[in-house]
Amino acid sequence: MSKAAMRNLLTRTLTGIVYVALLVLCSLHPLSSFAFFALVSAATLWEFSTLMNTHLQAQITRPINALSGILLSAAVWLGCAGAGNAASMFALYGFTLIYLLVSELYRKAPDPLKDWSLTFASQVYISLPFALLPTLSLSPDGYTWTYTLALFIFIWVNDTGAYLTGSALHRVFPWKLFERVSPKKSWAGSVGGAVLTLASACVLYRLQPSLSLAQWLGFALTVVVFGTWGDLIESLLKRQLGIKDSGNVLPGHGGLLDRFDSALLAIPAAVIYFALLS
């Protein structure tokens, strides 16, 4: 391995350790969890807006779009906690959306329809999933970090398992999962990642039997399927824009969209899964 490759591997490893440690530690307390994911939502919205402004010649108002993500996260967190001011926070979020609509009347941008479309697409694609996280962990009865952290554990295990299995077996099982969008992803890797993720669900069941084994396995399978789709959707987005990474905020890992692409579909899917369980 060359020195450059070694440096890149070391950078990726150190960045990954810091990222995982920060997410885990922040998830253990409701206030730090809200602050972490609200800021991630805002930063990811900023990154998405920058990509659209740069590569599609849009003129998304990045500060207000990012602020909207924080307000929606705050509104849902307050609502899940049973706080009385949740309605006011939802009203503020609605005001920012109205501003993003009305402001196009005065900005004289060349393509307001493109700005509207991409702005509101980012709210659905990015802001809403992060805002839904407290529905997995917070209620008027208290806070539990178990399911939020389990969701990310499933994503990490699936990604790592798919990479290792795909690298080891791609010559034996060369069939591609979605070659048009992501040429390196294989069926062998996807199946291997899924098997390891289901195994991790069995471990979590032993550690935290708040769900039955079947429910833990269903949770893991939901994250595997929708997390993989989330990864492929972001790959399609980057392919359309002609870029390799969504940003460079995480050395060796690219941008925030690159790190949270799976979660953007896995979170709402998990919320629906738990709603169906109740």
C-alpha cells in the first residue's frame, strides 16, 4: 500500500471514530441528541443547497432553508415531549416556508420554480427524516436512546458487512445490485450486509429485550432495505450532478449527505414500522 493510500486510510479511520463516538455520546441524552441532529439537519440542508446552487444554477436561500430544518426538529421534539410551546414552534417553521415562497416574488431569480422545487424537496428529503428521530426515542413519559442508536448500528453494520462481503465474494458472485447507479454494489455484498445486520439484531435482543426477537429482526430488515435504497438514491443524485462526494466536511468520507444518505430513508421507514407495531 502506498503512503498516500495509508494516509487516506488513517484519515478515514480517525474521522469515522470521531463521527461514531460523537453520535453515540450525543444520543445518550435528549438535549444533546436534539442539538446534534438539529445541527446535522441544518448543515446537510446547507450542503444540499450548495450543491443545487453550484451544479444546477439554482438560487436556494441557504440560511433560511437550514434554519427551517432546526425549527422543524425543535417542533417535533417539543411535541413528542408534550411541551405546550410545540405549536408555536410549528408556526415558526410554517412562517419560514411561507418566506421561502413569497421571497421569490422579490428576488428576481431567473428560475423561481426551480428554487421552490429544490427547496421543498430538501425539506422532505432531509429536514423531515431528521425531525422524525424523536418519535423513536422521546415521549411525555421519558427518553430512551435504544432505538435511535440501534438504527445507526444497523446502518453501520450493513454498510461494513456489505463492503467486506462484496470485496471478498465479488469474483465468485459478480452480479451487480444496481449497476446503472452504483457499479460497485453487488448482490453478494447486500446479502452479506443483511445477514450481519440480522445477527446484530439478535445481539441487541439479548441486551435489550424491550422488543421480541421477531420485532428486532423486522426493525433490522427495515433499516437494511430502506437504508440501501437511501444509499442508492444519493448515488443517483451525485451521478446526475457529476460529482464523487457531496462535500468535504468529513475528511476521507466526503460530505454529510454521504454519511447520512442511508438514514434519510431508514428513519421514516423505522417510524412507520414502529407505528405498525403499536
